[in-house]
Amino acid sequence: MLVTSVQETEWAVLSLSVQSWFRHYKAKPDDKTSEIICSAAIDLFNRGHRTQEELTSILIARFPLIAPAPAALH
């Protein structure tokens, strides 16, 4: 993925959007999920979605948190 020149304020918007996704789902960040959500946020940003509100809304809509399956009862 090619990332255009991004300013510090733009990185802040991306970061806050990703953090908001985790807060919305009360999810603990992990490497795999962070990579997916960050990549999606950058892609959306490069496609013209530039505000934190817009990015957060799209991330929440496109990436619903999938709850882990309950442990099998013995």
C-alpha cells in the first residue's frame, strides 16, 4: 500500500480513529487487530475520508467486533 506524505496532524486523526474503534467495542488492542484496523484507516484516509468522525464511523460499520467463542463446557 502506497502512503502519500502524511502530516503529524493527519497521523493524529488516524490514531484517534483507531483508538475510538477499540473504545467503541471495549476491545483490548492486539497486534493482528491493530494491523487490520490501522491498514483500513490508512486506506480510507487515502480515499478521501479525512475527519476522525468519518473514519471512526466507517471503521465501526465495516469492522464489527467478533466476540470470541465461549469455551466448551465439560
